[in-house]
Amino acid sequence: MFSIALSIVYKTHFDMEYVGWCMLLGAIWMLGESKLRQMLVPNASVLAAMCFVVILISPIAVSIYIDSIQGGRYTRVYTCIEALAAVNFIVCTSLQLFGVCDYIETLPAGQGMLAVCCVVVITTFIIDIIKHRVLGYRPEMVAMIVALVLALIEAASVYFVVTMSGFFIGTGLIVILFVNIIVTIKRISEIEYKRQKEESDRLRNQTERVSLQMMKTLATTIEAKDDYMRGHSYRVAEYSALIAKQLGWSEHEVENLRNAAYLHDIGKIGVPDTILNKPTRLTDEEFAAIKSHTVMGADILKDITLLDHLVDIARNHHERYDGKGYPDGLVGEEIPLSARIVCVADSYDAMKSRRIYRNALPDEEIRRELLDNCGTQFDPQISRMFVDMLDNGMVVIDEDNPAAQGYRDNAAIESVADKFISEVMKTMSSQEKADSVDYLTGLYMRSRGQQVIAALMQDNDGCLAFIDMDNLKKVNDVHGHKAGDRALKLIGNLLAKETENETFAACRLGGDEFLIFMPYSDRASVESVIKRIFEGFESAREADCEIKEAALSAGLCMTTKGAMFESDYTKADKALYYVKQNCKGSYFFYEQLLADNKENTNLSVDLRNVAKLLKESGSYTGALDLNYREFARIYEFVNNVGDRHKHNCYLVMVTMNTLPEQLADIEKIEKALDCMEQSIRSKIRKVDVCTRYSSMQYLIILFEPQENQIPNVMERIFMHYYELCDREDFKPQYEYIKMTEPK
């Protein structure tokens, strides 16, 4: 009854249930043969007859039990024994009922059947021992052998020792019962352990599914901050699944890869947005931060075992087939296949998608890139196969499918994930707002502003203006930083007023520099905006005596729809540099700078007027106010002067002239000027001084030269210039005057 109860509770069968039937038969036999029964019920013919019945049917119970513990390996043999025992029981009972023979007369047949059963059981035990199959039921086997031996002894003792009837059978049954209780307890323990493990695995899988869903939603949330990256993870996952199907992967493997590929860029959560969304060229440090997202992603996913390929894809999807990738520099098939698949899918989506710094590439160019990089960046088999898929129209995905794929069928998971993502979104939103707006001017800060402007440049013709506030340091030094802040707020308000139109955008680059994009394709409209800003600043400046020294300079560059932000940003910066060198307080177009360089390459300046202006600009009263570094440099300069006798100094002007038949652009000019600066600095002495005077000129102070040696000095400079600069577009010239005038 106990074993039946266990079977009901655990919904399985226990061997102890069959032991129970054996125990029941043994109990009946012992009751019929016991002295106690003979004393209490002397003429109990029915109970006496039951003893013989037990002997006749006991092979059936024994066969069922042994077959159970042996796992059904010998079911056919035991079925035959059970059938023979049943036939023997029917025949003997029929003879008893019809008075032909008594049970005592047919007892040898029942004992023979029991002996056959014992022989079969022992034989199967021997076979299992030889084939090493007894490990699973060794205790039951030993107990059963003991019980069978005792049963045979009991059967033989019926003819010799009447007073010990039932002793051996009872002992055997107790041995079997004890062993089976132990085995049953052990099995119940295993069942409980298995149940707890299954529950633990279920909870762990559910937790991992929650984590995966959170990460997938978080990845989508991060992408949502950038219109150009939105849906990237989903598309890469779908492209990867298409490739895996073409490679013959099973549906289960494809689904695992799809979910793992979705999280390939999860490590970017640890990379600052200012770097991820930077529209200009990355520095080495910034690129190192970008590359670290592979290692961070693998670290984030390392404890999730629900899906295959997670860590491999996150860490290795930027490895190159030629070994020049990162982070591990794996070569060829050292790169996991899943990562090689995602590498192709990721690159394809990157080329096919629009970015802040460029438009989407044409299909033919993408196809050419995939083929050209076979065996270098990409696995050649996968990339060629993917190109074939493109040619056959097999790369088609549902781009409207939301990114929230995966485990949305579990309401509890969805609730937890939504709550988590809600908190993350709230935090990210507040952080983004705090990080993207300059508290002083109310304009975008550098990173966010450049992103917005770069995005507008992809959709509009216009003009990029680089505005710099002149003399801000002087205002801060003389009147304090509050005055300087007022000047910055003023320019911020003027720019904010112009950017009320959604197609305008402005930002503070830092310090006293600002950037504004105006969606006008004609210079007249641009100039009207710039003049309005300059006039507004001039008017407010005149009303505030503390910021009267401040002024604005601007470099402008006309842009076309889809232009590269970094290139036009550099051009506007060069135009501003020209303004700062030649005409502070005004604005200048980069295109005008190019035209001026082509039309007027000889910048003739009256050197005597320059000397006069320098003298007036350098005059001061009282003690010379210098910072420590300037003081140290002047001190060293005076020491060098003291080492020599006082002699005349000469002011030399070097002018870079463009040859009449040559048309040099601003990049060539800058390169030539850099070479000239290096030549001057390397070929003059420590006591000499040089500075750049204008966009095409340098000034040199030569201390104590013999006048007849000046041509030699300049020839030495020019020869070094020609060694550094292999271009012949420019011809340097010089003129000089004596700085000291006779008294």
C-alpha cells in the first residue's frame, strides 16, 4: 500500500510495489503454516490450502519483480515463466476442486516451477554480471538471491522440519523488504533532486530569458538615440539567419544565431555617445574605446548559457580573415563560424545604411566591396555565397518587423523587462539632456551639436559657419569671468534666435568657439544671417562697457546636400584661420579664400609700415606683465643677448608667392607653409625670433648678423625648404630692413 501511495504521489512505478505482492503471498503462506493458526483454528482447510496456492503462483510475482528491476531486458523469458506458472496453478486447482488430486499431491509440480523460476533469475543475473549491467540494481540482486535460497530451503523443510515452518521465507522477505526500502528512499531522493534541478534550470532559463530580453530591448533603445543606427541589430540578426539557412543550419541553430547576432553590439553600452556618434575623424584613443566594445560585450554575455554563440559573436565579429582584426587578431578559421557570418551581415548593413557622415552606398559598390575583401576582411566562402544570394534576390527581410522579437510570449518576462527598460530610458533621457546642452549659452554642446548639424547636411544644401569670439581672454582678465560669461550668453542668444527654424542648428564647440549651419544655397542669404548676428553682437557690446573689447570672427563654407561633415568643417576652420590672421572682426568664405589665392598670389606689404605697427603693438608702460613661462623664455633670451655685444637687429619678411601658371588650393598652401616654418625654425639661431604674420608671410628677427650675411642665412632657409617640400608651385622671396634707427 505504501508503494502504491508513492506511485500516486510521484506518478511513476516503484519496484517496491511488486515486492509488496511477494510479501502478501509470503504472509498468506506463513499464516497458513504457522503454529498459531493451528492452535487457534485447527481445521482451517481453506488457509491450509492457501499455502499451496502461494507456492503455485509465487513464480508469477517473483518474475514480475525481477523483470522490473532488470529494466525489462528479459521480459519474454519472464512472460513464459508467468504463463507456465499460471497454467500449473489452474491445472492443480482444477484437480483439487474435482477431487482427483489434492494440493499436497501436486505440490512437486509447483515446487519444480518455482525451481525453474529461480534458475532463470540466477541465469539472468549471471548474464548481467558478465555484461556489466548490474550496477543499477546490485542491492536488489543480492537480496533476491538470498531470498530465493531461503525459499528453496523453506520448500525442502516442509518434508523434514514442521516446527520451523515459515522461518526461512519470512527471513528472505524481510531482507528483500529492507533492501527495497533503502532503494526506494534513494530513488525518491533522486526524483526530488531531479525535480529541484528541473525547477532550478527552469528558473535559470527564465532569468536568462529575462536578461536576454532586457539586453535586446536595451540594444534597441540605444539604437533609438541615433536615427542612422535604428534597427541595425535586428537587420544584422536577420541577415545572419539568412546566411546560416543557406549554409544548411537547422532551424534551432538558425534561431540561436539570430538571437545571438541581435546582441553583437551590446558592448557599445560602455562606449560614450560622444565617441559613437562623432561625425568627424576619431583619434587613436577614441578608436581604442570603440574597439573595446567587443571585449565588453563578451564580458556582459559570458554568464548567459541559454543561447549558443553569444560570447563568440560579441567578441569576434570584428576579426578579419587575414588576421588584422580586433581584439584577438584571429586568422581564417580560427575565427568562430558564427562570428564570420555576423561579420559579413554587419558590414553589409553598415554599407547599405545611411550614416551621419555619408549616404547609403549603391548596391553595385556594396557588391564590389564584398568581393574585393574576400579572404582579407571576410570569409571568402561566406562573402561569395552572400553575393550570390544578393544576385538571386534572396536577401529579403521584413524591415518593418519590430525589434522586440524573441520572448514576448511570457507575460512575466515582458513585465519585468518593460519595467527595467523604462527605468533605463528615464535615466538615459535625463543623462542625454544634461550632457547635450551647454548650461551657459543654452546651445547644443559639441558632440550633440555636430551630430545634429551633420544630419542636416545630409538632407540640405547650406552653409557651415565657424564663429570665434575675439579677445574673450582679455575681457576675462580685465573685467572678470562674469563679463566673459555675459559675452558668451549674448552670442548664444543670437544663435539660438536664428536656430528657431528646425533646419538651422548651432552649438558651442567649447571656450569661445561656435558652429552654425544655415540651410541656404546662396551666399546672399547666408551673409544676411551672419551680418544680423554680427550687428546684434556689436549693438549689445556697445551698451556694455565691460565686453566692449570682444568681437566676432567667422569662417564660412558653402555645403552641398550629402557633403562630408568633417571635410566642410575643416574648410570653415581654415577660412576662420585666415580671418584671424588677416582681418579679425569680420567673416570670410572658404570659396573666396581659394579664389583670392588664385587671383592674387603676391601679397605685397610695405615692410616699413609693418615694422611701425609692430613697434606700436608691442609698446607698454610700467612693468612687463608676463606669466611664468613667458618670463622664463624672455629671461633666457636676455641671457643670450647678454652673451654677445650689442649689434644691429634686422626684420626679415618671407613671402610665399604662387607661380603665375600654377593654381594652388588651400591644402597645398598649408603644406608649403608648414615646410617653410620648419625650415625657418631649424636654420635660425636661438637668439633669433620668428612668427607667422599672415596667411602667406613670415616675419623673422635676426639678432646681430652682419648685413652681408643675411642673404646666406636666407639661402640656407630656402634650400632646406626645397628639401622638405617637393612641390614647385611656390617661390619664396624675402626682404629686410634694419630695426634700429640712428639717433
